[in-house]
Amino acid sequence: MAIIVFLLLSGTCFASEPVPMQELLQRTGKLVEDFVSQLSGVRCKESVNQVKFEKNGKVKYKADSAFDSLLLLRLEGDNLSVEESRQVERQSGRAQNPPLLVTSGFSTLALVFHPYYQASFEFQQLDDEALEGKRHMRVQFQHVRGMRSPTALQLRGQEYPLELSGIAWIDPDTGEIAKIQAGLRSSMEDLGLKAFQSEVHYAPVLFAGITKPYWLPTSAVIDVETPRQHWRNTHHFAEYRRFTVNVQISSERKP
């Protein structure tokens, strides 16, 4: 797992001028709109490490899998849908078929800043931090109760929207999200969810024939606890490649 080290530079003056919050949200919102279309036009190699812990914190079960993954995001009218397609390439550690946590779509956590969802959150600027030597604005977000959410808990065939609260590290010059952390705004123990934490990292990816890089997820960690169980899934995304879909319409009539 790649480790990104960030330095807290308390009291340090950064050279660039501060960016107003509303301007940053507009800039980031536009980039996340681009992210939706870009992510729907690429495939990647996704590796997933699933771990279930004992009560003492030791690993009880673990499994490693590799997929050829495709994520499709569609905004139709007032509805944003996410569909994930995975082709299994490798699986290990499942001989006992233990009950492991299944997580998908968390690479799209940046949708918190999509114009479609921005009205569902309250945003507050925190102190800046340096991430890999570059100043980033830290923006705290908190879900507004009763509004739409980009994530949901699926339990016994029902979906329950998650009220997220977290922090995003955003490049003030470009509006690009480098890292985003999110957890629950309030307890969901009545549904059996004691704790939920997630962290997603993003980075630029260059493709042949395109001058401007795509900003895509590189890793996602999801940690979930119920009163009796504790899981952690780690996703890594690599080897991105663009693809096109050719649709052929035939006018031939069969007898």
C-alpha cells in the first residue's frame, strides 16, 4: 500500500493567496463533473484485500482478489446512478468461505463535491496543510439530514443512506481532490453499524494522445464495525486504460 506522508505546517505562511470557499467549491464541482465522465471511460486493474478481525484485533480471515474493473456513472435527469462491473482475475484465501465485507464504488467518494450533491452538505474551511510538499486546503463537510447521500448501507435487501462527515484535501490552484476521509455523522447502531471510516486517495493519470491528465482514484480503505464484527477492505487501482464502445446498428431484415 502506498503511503502518502503529509506535514502539518502550523503557523507557516504559504505564498499563494487564499481561495474563497465558494470559488473553490465551484472549481472542484466542475472537476468532479469531469471525473464522472472520465471514470466512465476507463478500465483498471483493481486489487482488493479483505480482512476480518478478532475481538483482540488479530486477523481472523483474509482474502486477496484481483479484478478487471469498470465503473459507470450516469446522471439522468435528477438521478445519479453508479454501476460497477468486475471480471475476476484472481482470488485467494477463500477456502473456508468466511463472511467478509463487500465494498464497491467507494472510489467515487469525491461525489460529495459534485454539484448534484453539494446542496446535501455543509462545508467549512479548516487550516491548510502541506500534502507531499504542496499546500492543500482542508475542507470539512457534513451531511444535512434528510438530503440525498452518495453512499448507502445495504442491509437485508434495503438501502440506508449514510450521513457522512469528513475532510477533503484540495489543491487550491486546480480544485483537484488529493485525499478524502469520511465517517458517520451520527450513530447507526440501531441498524447494526457501530463505526464506519473510509479514506480515498486520488492522483493524475496520463493517457497517450491526451495532454491533460485524468484525476483518478489510486486507493480506497473502508473500515466497518458492528457490535460483534470488524472488517477492513483495502482497494488499489492501477493500470488505467481508456476504452471506447462501438455500437453497430444493422438495417438488415431477417426473413
